[in-house]
Amino acid sequence: MSTTETAVRPRAGASAPEPAARPRGNGLPAAGFLAPFLILYLAFIIGPGLYGLVMSFFDTSLVKPGLGSFAGLGNYAEALRSPDFWSGLWHTIWFTILTTPPLIILAFVFALLADRVKRGRWFFRLAFFLPYILPSAVVALIWIFLYTPELGLLDTGLTAIGITPPNWLGDPGAAMPSLAVTTIWWTLGFNFVLYLAGLQDIPRDLYEASAMDGAGPWQQIWRITVPMLGRTTTLVAVLQVIASLKVFDQMYIMTQGGPNFATRSALEFIYDEGFTNLRTGYAAAASILFFIVVLAVSAIWFGIVRRQQKEA
């Protein structure tokens, strides 16, 4: 045995040195900073949510004090049997189908164009994002003016070139696509910013190396940009689907669910039952059912995200 091995090897029966314990800081300052948020979150999110869950099992009404008589699962059964509930859910899904693909594709295209602009890049970023900061009421009033029959900008322009415009918000077949166009114009900026941030994280060396190998712009987009933005696209899709499922403001302001309930979303059905028909217990049960639908869709999308993270 060499002298070096003897010096390094510990004595028989001697225990290995224990790692130094990590110092534990005082968590009171962090808890103090988090306390206001937690109190407000419990008071305005968790508390009302739990109360709504309890209320869904009672015949609660806005005109009667207290929870009312116990209904058990009667409110849930009535909502599941209601054609109005299923109609509102279908209108919500149809709106999601109309808005999600354009909001993903157009946001990617515009972000790609804005990222390649050499001068005035700030202007294009501002122009695409500016509508997103407008309140829903302002956006609705702008597009109501654009859709006004005979006097609106769209009707005037189409009539000038010999095209008969439809009744944008008065025709059951055109009302939902019209609302979808309004929503796309309004919310495109958020997805645009997410894609723009993702594009800036792609190393420029990849484009330079591919250009030296003879790859053109389209090949660079399909072989570098699109794969590198896979996680960003998944995030945008998840957020957009959830946001589209929760549509309410622009529909309620622009069409009030019409014409002939063709644009009545699930949230508007819940609102009408709770605040127009004053059946808050029944509305709470319908909202729980709708929450389960949104939760299921979110779980599917998050499962896709986790699979992508494992494959990466």
C-alpha cells in the first residue's frame, strides 16, 4: 500500500464528515410581503368560489335571504337537461374554434415580420399591441360603429365597390364571425408579444449557419423558427383556448346574445340565470359545470406541454 493511499483512506470505524447544514433564514419578512396578496386572494377568489359551490346545492335566489331550501344535485340535473345551457356551451366552443387558429397564426406571422424589420421596429410593436390595452367597452363601441348597417365604414366601403354587405350583427349566420373578427383585432397583440419574445431567444448563429449551407428564408422558417417556437406555440394555444372559452364582454355589449340567441355564450347564460332570472343557486351549478369543461380542456393542453418537455 502506498503512502498516498494510507493518508487518504479514513481510519476504520471513523464516520464520513457530514455536509454543512444550510442556514435557514427567517421567513417572516417573506410571509409579511405575501400576506396582503393571500388575504385578498382568499377574500375575493377562494372564498366566493367555495360559497358558489355551496350555493349550487341550494335553491338560492337574490330576492330571498339565506341559501334557501336544499336542492341537492337538482340544479346540476336541470342544467344538464337544459337546451339553453348546451346551446350556450356550443356557441362558446364555436367561438373558440373561430378565434384560436387565426390568433395563433396571425400572431406568429406578424411577429416574424416585425422581428425582421430593420427600421421602425418599435412602431410595429406598438401598433400591434395597442388594441390589446383598450377596454372591452371601447372595443365594442368601435366595432358597433363599423358594423352599423348602411352608415358603418364596412357597409360604406363594400357598397362603393358593388358588394352587398350582410347584416353583420343582425344576421344569425354572420353575427358570430363578426364577433370573432372583433376579438382577433382586439387580442392579437398579446400573442404577438409572446411570439416576439420567443423569436428574440433564437440564436442568430443558427440562421447564419443555415444560410451558409444554402437554406433560403422559407427553409429557415420551417426548419429553425417553427421548431424552436414549439413551446411558445403551445403556451399561446393554451392561454388562447382558455381566454376564448371565457368570452363574455364583447358578446354581451355588442349583441346581448342575439340575434335569436345565436351568440349567447355559456357565461352569458349563467349571467342571465343569476342576475336576470335571479336564480343564483342554479347559475352557480351551471358555472361549476362550465368550470369543469374549462378545467378538462386545460388539463389536456397541459398534458401536451409536459409531453413536449419530456421529449425536449
